[in-house]
Amino acid sequence: MLLSGCDGKLVVFDPKGPAARDILDLINWSLVFMVVIFVFVIGLFVFVIWKYRARPDNDGYEPPEEHGSTKLEMIWTALPIVIVIALTIPTVKTVYGLEKPPAEYADKEPIVINVTSADWKWIFSYPEQGIETVNYVNIPAGTPVQFKLTSAGTMQSFWVPALGGQKYTMNKMETEMYLTADQPGEFLGRNTNFNGRGYADMEFTVEAKKPEDFEKWVKEVKDTAPKLTEKKYLSLLKPTHLGRETYVGTHLQWVDHGKMNSGTYTNPELYEVHGVKGKIFKDEESKDKSTNMDGMNMDENSDGGEQSGH
Amino acid sequence: MDINWHDLFIVGNPLILGSQIAILLSVIGIVALLTYLKRWKWLWREWLTTVDHKKIGIMYILAGVLMFFRGGVDGLMMKAQTSRPEMNFLDAQHYNEVFTTHGVIMILFAAMPLLIGIMNYVIPLQIGARDVAFPQLNALSFWLFFSGAMLFNISFVIGGSPDAGWAAYFPLAGKEFTPGIGNNYYAVAIQIAGIGTLISGINFIVTILKMRAKGMTLMKMPMFTWTSFIASVIIVSAFPIFTVALALMTLDRIFGTHFFTLSGGGMDMMWVNLFWLWGHPEVYIVVLPAFGMFSEVIATFSRKMLFGYKSMVFSVVGIALLSMLVWVHHFFTMGAGPAVNSVFSITTMMIAIPTGVKMFNWLFTMRKGRIEFSTAMLWALAFIPCFLIGGITGVMLAMSAADYQYHNTLFLVAHFHYTLIPGVVFAVFAGLYYWWPKMFGHMLNEKLGKIHFWLFTIGFNVTFMPMFFLGLDGAVRRSYTYSAESGFAPLFLVSAIGAVILALGFATFCYNIYWSARYADRNISNDPWNARTLEWATASPAPFYNFAKVPEVKTLDAFWYMKKHNEGLTLSDDEIKEIHMPSNSGLPFYMGIIFGITGFLLVFEWKLAALVAAVGIIIGLIIRSFDYNDGFHVTVDEIKETEKSWRSSDGKGVKNHVG
């Protein structure tokens, strides 16, 4: 393909996992049609304007008055319909396929990582391992990872192009995505949905490690990393730029932002820029919740399944 | 109401300071010039109070060109900032404001007025009407649009610009994350302009349905009239959604409600849905009239009638219906589930079917024709390959699973610039070169026109083609910078160079307007292109009453038929009757000002003051209700005089049918 022919491959054309590969297959399938359509229409276009251009020697030529041709018009209505069908079928297949763990790794039990985006950082919680990282995520290669996505504030989009497509993170909502890395390696991930001043820096790295290295890393973190406290977590939610950080314990013990009735954690006064300041509305109810963390536990019983898939 | 003057006027940025000085100087300059030339009365009588659709059209076009300049400068600033990695030309906050205003201004305050302006000038002439159905309402539309546009434009010098993107997604656009008043400008200014647009839509629907010349059935209407009619129908169906969404946004931001906020049970996804329920049809509102212009230009310069007129009409109606059923494709990545994404993939791809039909019809209109490469025609020709690229990448984006990799990247940005620039900007240029002689009685210079054309189309492709590849390599939109290690630098630089070429093209166009106004030949006929539709049957520029005697329409391409059969081209004295015309009114201008003041006060959250100013709106409505002015009659003598001035020349020395 033209796009992947050059030696420095474009990231979308250089998939490192099954999800990205499925999408690339679909893209390549569509490109074939697009190239054929493009060549055909441009060919016709060049032919027509060359052949029927005004020249001094056809000065007296009076073009015929033709209203149209039912036959031709039928053809160029029917052809696009066929093309649309040819594109729809694999699209629908892929869309459904991406919602499930990859078939190639069906024998492996997926691990779960909760992703929480905040301004302007990515927080990764490993509920099974009981650790939390900021702005980087380590995963075992060859094991499907179920990312549970939510946001502590603005709407953002979680994207690791080498491994697969993207999905939004939204406050009080949970979306899900399966990503798998075939081989160990480092991949860049980022937010693609604009969310203010710090948007450009909202990148993170995904490092796929050999399963045994992953286990070793988890153990190492548990031995050496500081414990995540509630106070520390609240400071993470403030609009700041951070480097990589690692903690023992996850914030899920206090709040899961993916739950419909989790509290609101906003700091409007930290977002002021130049210009006239408008009135900030204080919301009593949410203030109570964000300061009184015990309130969070009441939500434990609420049904999270209802929100997922929105 | 404590006003902090330091905050009110944005200070401390040399770019903004420069603009403030430039704005001040140009205002002083304009006031001084008008006073020196003693043109204040003329300005008031001929322009500010006019209800003539032709003058309103010209004012729309003038405003549109100005706004295109403003939006273009925003675009250039973005290109300068991203030309090198880690550039420090703009900081993140400033860049965010610039791309937000670029988007809003280009779509709502440049594309819309340019198209509505051309519609205003051309449609009543094309259907043989004396004016639009509600001339004073038409003036109100313009002044509301202008008031909204000005209010939006002052934001960067007074109070702070909107900075949440042109789609203003919540919760970012709410007070929780953008507590400044910048986004109040978005909510209020667009609302005011939107009321104007909605009124325009209603006006054009009634005009086209009720005021066509005798014999012009629906299926004998010129294609531009058809597409504008359908665009007006979409305006009336889609704009109310935006009106409501903006009203809820205003309530959230200024009065503390919780429609879209995080707290208090607000639903940010609701804004996204409402926005695109308007936003996607909006794309077709701007692109359909443009399709109509291309149809007129291609038919005229191929010397042939439009191929497949009926299927063209059906495909326009089809596009309009589908346009309301595709909004979810803007957020396939929201996780609505595979079923929803599949349905919206299909509806979106279906739009390619009627659009393909139109493409082939244009190509077959040219086939067997005699194609003349006038500047207007060059724009229409360049549209075909460029828009084709926009179209096929659109189908690629419509495939929801693939969209997971394209979404919010520069691939998407390249795609919609490849639809909107060829689809709208090329069309506006084609339309302006084509109808300029009808509007001003002289043509735009063809040589400068061709320089403009080549610079602009080459610049456009150089700017946006690299962005497809950047997007596929993981470069995202709206990011004010990127790292050197990303490897994006070379393509970004190419894109920035393209933007400079693009800007030179636009500068050539502006110079062409100036040059042609001063030096172009005035001695041209009323039909310089040997055209096909009724607007060319009357004088250039068209007299204020449009037609001394409204022609009777027998076929499609009515004027072509008249020329071929030598019917109705001459006018005898006894055919001339008195013409009833509407009177000028200062009320629409007043309403524009009072809406602007009310809006300004509301933006600054001075609610009581805004309420007081709003009383002025009610007063305007009351005055209008007791307005019994029934217009005036143009005397037969005056019509005879006007008609003689352009009909008597016997074609001597008049340049007709210049190619």
C-alpha cells in the first residue's frame, strides 16, 4: 500500500495488537474501493474536460440539449449502493468484534485496568494488583487487557493507536475497551478530545512487558512505592501536569468516577485565565460529597452495569 | 456591578494589542472618511435602512469576506504556531481561543453570510420576483446576523474569547471548567445571529414557494433556487435545535442551572447530541446552495442544460432527509454500542449515493458540451477532484470501526476542510466571479482571477493534504504543539507553507475586487456569459425593481429559451406598468443594535442591565406592529427612463458573451 510503503510506517498502518490489526484490515479494504473510485472518476473527469474543451476550431459547435438518461442515472445510483453494502458488512463485523476480547487470545484470562482521566493526566488503577500509576501503564504482553474508562472531569478520549482505536472517558459513565499487545514494547497513548489548556501534554506510555517481568514489576511496586492516600488522590484531581507516578493501593476504595452517583470533583477557581471572571456557582450537594468521602461507600450497591455501554 | 478595567480589556499580549490599535484606527479612519466625503446620509439612506434584497445581499457578502479574512488570520496563526515543534508563538490558552473562533467564524460568520448573501442577490432575480416575500424581515435577518458576528468578534479584545472549541463540548464549556465569560460570548452571540438565520430560512421558503414568475413550476426552477430552497428547509428544521441548546447553555453558564454540568445531575452527552443534531444538517445548509451554484456555472460554461435535472432534485431532497439522520457519526467513540454505531455508519455512507449521482450528472453535463475555462468555471472544475477526496475520506470516516483510529486526528480535520473548502469556498468564488457583473455592472478581472485560482487551489492542497498523513501517524487536532521526537515536523512545515500560498490567493482576490472596481470595463451587456437563467434577462446591475415586466417562463433555463426563440427580450412602452415596492426602514438596524447591546450585557452577566436593554427589543416589536407604511409606487416614466438607459445601446461597443 502507498501509505505503508515508506520505511517509517504511519502508526495506524503498523498495528501491534489484534484490535489495531482488525481495524487496519477494514481500512485497507476501504482503501481499495476508494482508490478505484478515485481513479475512475478522475479519469472520466480528465477525459471529458480535455475532449470537450472550447477550441478555436469548434467555435460554431452547438452542444445538443440532453435532459439526461434514465439508464445512466440508474447505473450511477446502483453502483454506489453496491459499494456501500460492500463496505457496510465488514464494518459491522469489526464494530461488533472490537467489543469482545480478541479471539486470538481467547485462552487467556483478561486483566482489568481502570482508567481515570483527569485534567491533565491519566490515572491507571490495577484493582487486581492493588496498585495505581499516573501517566504510564504497564501491561503483560500477550494478555488481553480490559480497560474500564471514566473521567474525573472533562470528556476525554483514550487512544493507543498502535494497539487499537479510541473511546471517550466521561464522568459518571463507564466505557470499556479491550486492547492487547502481541509483543513486549513501548507504545504512545494520548487524549484526543480537547479539554483545555493542558490538552497537548496529555500523553502516556503503554509498556507491554513479558508476563514474568510484569509480575516482577508489580511486586517491586508493592515493595517500594508510597501508599496512595485520600488527600494525595484529591490533589491529583487538580488541574496540573505531572510526570510518572506510582502508588500502592487504588483510589477505587474511595470513589469510582464511573458510577452514576459518584460525587462531583471540580475546582472551577483553578481554571481562571485572562479576561473577565464570571460567577462560579457552588453546588452544595456535590461539595458535601467530595469532602465527605464516607458517603462514597453508599454507592457500592448501585448497579454499575447500567451505565456501561453508554 | 464592579468593573475591573484591567480584566475587561485583554492586555499584555502584543498580538492582541496590535489588533486593538488596528481596530481603533480603522474605526477612526472610516468615521473620518464618511465625514469628509459627506456620506453619512447616503450610508443611512442607501444601505443601513435598505430593504432591497440586492443591497442586503451585497452587505452579507461584504461581511462574509471580512469574516473570512478574520477566520483566515486565525488559521494562519495556528499554522504559524504548529510550523515547528515546540514553537512559542502562541501559548496553549491563546491557541485554544484562536481555533475556537476560527471554527465558529468560518462556518457561521463567513460561509453562512457569503451563501445567504448570494442567495439574497440571485434568487429573487432567478425566479422573476421583485424582492423576497418579507423585505423588512430580510433586513432584520441581516442586522441580527451582523450584530451577532460583531459581538462574537470583539470577544478577543474585550472580556476574553471563547476557548472550548467550535463545538463547545460540555462539561468543558461549562462554568466548572471555563469560569471566565469567554464562552458566554459563544452562547449569546451565536444565538443572536441564529435568530437572523432562522428568519432568513423562513423568508426564502415563502419567497420560492409563492413568488415565482408565471409559468415557473417547481420542476422548472433553476438548480440554485432548488438547492437554496432545500437548504432553507433544513435551516428551519435544524436551527431551532441549536436555539434551544444555546438557550440551555446560557442558563447553565449565566444562571447556574444544571442541564449539561457534571454536578446536579447534568448530562454533558446531551449537549453533544443536540449540537450535532444541528451541526450536521448545518454542513448541508452550507454545501447545498454551493452545489446549486456549481450546477449553474457548469451548465452555462458547457453551453448545455444540466444533465439529469430530475435526479439532481431528488438527490438534493435525499441529502436533506439523510442529513438529519447521521449526527451520531461525530461521536462513534462515545461508546454508544455496536448496534447504534452500525446504524449510523449505514445512514452516513448512504449520503454518498445521492452525492455520487450529482457528481456524475455534472460530468455528463460537460460531456458533449463546449467547455470554456472562465475563472468561474475553473473553480467549478477544481471542485470536482478536490471534493472527491473529501467525499471518499468521508466514507472512510463513516465506517465506525475505522473511525476509532481517525477520530479527532488531523485526518478528520483534513477531511472536513476537503469538503468545506471545495464545497463552499470554491463555490462562493465561482458564484462571485459569475454573478459579479450582475451585481456591479462590471466583471472581475479574469487574469487576476486565474492567479487567484491557482494560488488558492495549490495552497489549499499543500495545506491540507499533509494533514491526512499526519492524522494517520497519530497527530491529533487542537493540540497547540508537538514534540520533535514525534516526527511530525516536516509535514507540519509543508502544511504551513501551503497556508501562506492560500493566503496569497485570497489577497489576490481582494486586490482583484479593488482593481476591477477602479479599472474594469463598464461597457458590458446584461448577459456577459451567454447564460441560461432569468437573472441575466434584466440590466446589470439589476434595477431596484428587478424586472420592468416579469417574463413568462415556458421551460427550464427560461432565459436560454427566450434567447433561442427571440421571445420577451424587448420591451414596448405600453407593457410598462407602475410597480409597487416596499419602503426603507430604520427599524431592522435599530433592532440589530439593541440586540447587540442586550447580548453584550448578558455576556458580562450584568443581568439587570440586560433586562433593561431587552425592553428596547419589545419597543421595537411594538413600533413594527403599528407600522402602516404600505410602500410606494414606481412611476411608469421612471421605469421607462431606467430601461432605456441599458436597452437602447443596440449592442454597439457592448461586450457580449465574453468567454
